Amino acid sequence: MKTRQLELAQLEQLRGLDSCSVANAIEAFDVRLRNQGFTDSSVHCLFPELPRMVGYAATARVRTCAPPMEGHSYYYRLDWLDHVLSIPAPRILILEDMDENPGLGAFVGDVHANILRALGCIGLVTNGAVRNLPEARALAFQMFAANASVSHAFAHIFDFGKPVVVGHMEVQPGDLIHGDLHGVQTIPAEIADKLPGVVREMSEQENRIIQVCRSTDFTVAKLRAEVSALGQKRKENQR
């Protein structure tokens, strides 16, 4: 399936939005259930000081716990790199750890962070482990992971280019991904270009409530009136 790409200017607009505002705007379109499309608390932003991450998903699945039937390590395959390059830039690797207890070993450390950077990837999202955090930070390579690990153990990619689930978030290859210190979410392609305008409108509405709360003559009656006006306007916009 061909990825629906945005213009660079549109990607920059999305990068300028915080993830909570993006989530609010997506809800306004009612294109998916409100408990879907984002990572749960098992996945953490490791470098919250880095810029927001917006790009297209390349997908792969790993195992790290069990040794191979023969030998001391798994054969290192390179065909997954072709899949990464088949995804439009900027790219984000979404890596599902398929072990029963994910996060024992880390597939991505300093070497793979550099490989992924060379392939046009700006970050990684995994329900498993990562390592060599200072080196990844120096590359400005964003990492979202469940934990850090000292070892790669028996980490190996066993398939790629298929749907994955990472921290409750379902991802198809080519999906548009947005992430910051709060977490990661997919952005439905059919509404991606409309989100900045909706975020601006919703922010203006919310700021009016905040201003009421911060005013020196605050009363609950004034808050009720502002919330009621906001609810009425949203109903009108949904018609």
C-alpha cells in the first residue's frame, strides 16, 4: 500500500504541535476510538529534551531471549534495511519485541542508531529495550522504549514490513507517527492536513477557560458559563 505523504511544510506544522493537542484534535474527527492509536505507559520517551518527532513508520519484529538452535548467535540479516528505505523520509523504526517478557536484550544501541540515522531515520519506538543512550542522544536520535539494557542478549530481527503493536499502539508500515515527551501516536492520513487548524481553534477555546480561572474575579458561575458556551460551539461545529 502506497504511503500518503504530506508536504514538507505540513510535516513542519505537525512538528510544531505538542502530542496532547494532536490527540485532542484527532478525537474531534471521531475517526477511531479514544483508547486507540497511542502508546501506553509501558513506553517512555528517553530524551524529552529533543525536538518533537514526526515521520513515517518502518516496522520490524525482534526476539532477544532465546538462543538459536545451533551456534552462539543468530545470522545478521540485512534485508530489513531495504524495507526501511522503501518508506518515505523522515523515517521512524517501530520495533515490536515479541518475547513473552520483552526488554531483556536491546537490538538498537550505538551501532544501529548510526545505521538508522544513515538511512534517514529520526527515531525509534519499541516495547523492548535500547542501550548506549549517550551516543543516541548525541546523534539527536530519539528513542521511545520500555527500558534500557546492558546487553543485546540474543536480539535479532525475524520479520519486517508487517503490522506491529508497540505499547498498545497498532502501526501499519507507512503510518504517520507523532511523538514527544508525553508519548507516541499515529495520525490518520485522511485528517493529517486538517489537524493544525483544529488545534489552533481548540487551543483558543481552552485558553478562554484558563483565563477565567486565572482572573482576579473568578467565580464558578463564570466558569460554568464559559464551559457551556464552549460545549455549544462544539455541538454547532459537529452539525
